[in-house]
Amino acid sequence: MAQASARRSVAPTTQQEEFVITRVFEAPRDLVWKAFTEREHLMHWWGPKGFKMLSGTVDLRVGGVFHYCLEAPDGAKLWGKFAYREIVAPERLVYLSSFSDENLGVTRHPMAPTWPLEMLSTITFTDQGGKTTVTVRWAPHNATDAERTVFASSHDSMRQGWGGTLDKLAGYLAKA
């Protein structure tokens, strides 16, 4: 029985499992797109409230990677990466998101060892006549049943983390 729960699930993510957050920004879609895809913008806002981006590289192409290092309020360094799968400028980004190390390796969440190794992330950018609606969709990718359970139980925490990140983006866009 324990072996069965450790197997990777290939079932599609259900709507209840998927995490979705939407925010309207008082900025044109092209600027919001650039804020998500260009290093010089990302360095100013990427990461939850209280976190600072220390380094980042962006190779914006299918097969390319956004690799970054954040510093937590306690000084801990957290690496992450996006492996781009689909890029439709300025409408949609699809990528696999994971925790990482300095060498682009995929690693476990430093505080949640049963967090999914990879998340399928889709971000859409919808023009609203000078404003932009951003919708983030996150789902476990190739996850075990245990990882899917942890993900499904973490939506409130994700809402807080993404909410803080999007608050930082709103503040950045107001100055840009």
C-alpha cells in the first residue's frame, strides 16, 4: 500500500486541486508582460512580501529558464526556476515551476518536503482597456497522491504568498 501512494500520478489535475488567483492591475498589458518576463523588472518585485530578489537570469524562449535567488526575511536563500513550455506574448506564459539550487537542479521545498517537485503554471494577461487582468493557475505536475494532498491543503497559504507577490507588483507598476 505504501508503494502505491509513492507512485507518480498521471491523472489530470481536478478543478478542486488547481490553485487560481486573479488580479487587475492599473497598467497596460505590454508593461505587465514585461514585468513578468524581463530581468530588469523582475529584480524589483518578484517574490512574496518580505523577500528580496538577489539574482536572476531570464532566457525567455520555449526550453529557456528563469532562474532566481530570493532572500527570506530571516536571511535564508531560496532558489527557484521556471522552465518555459509556451510563450504567447503578451497573452500567456506556461512553465514548470520548481525550487532549485544554484546549478539549476530541481530540489524539494526547503520547509515542506512533501510539496510537489514541479508545478505546472499558466499565467494569462488580458487587456482591459488600459488595465490588465492577470490570472495565475497552478497545478501539481507529475505529483504523488501525497504531494497532491499537501498542495490541495495549502491554497490559503498560496493565496497569501501570491497575494503578497502581486501586491509588490502593483506597487512596482504604480512607479514604472
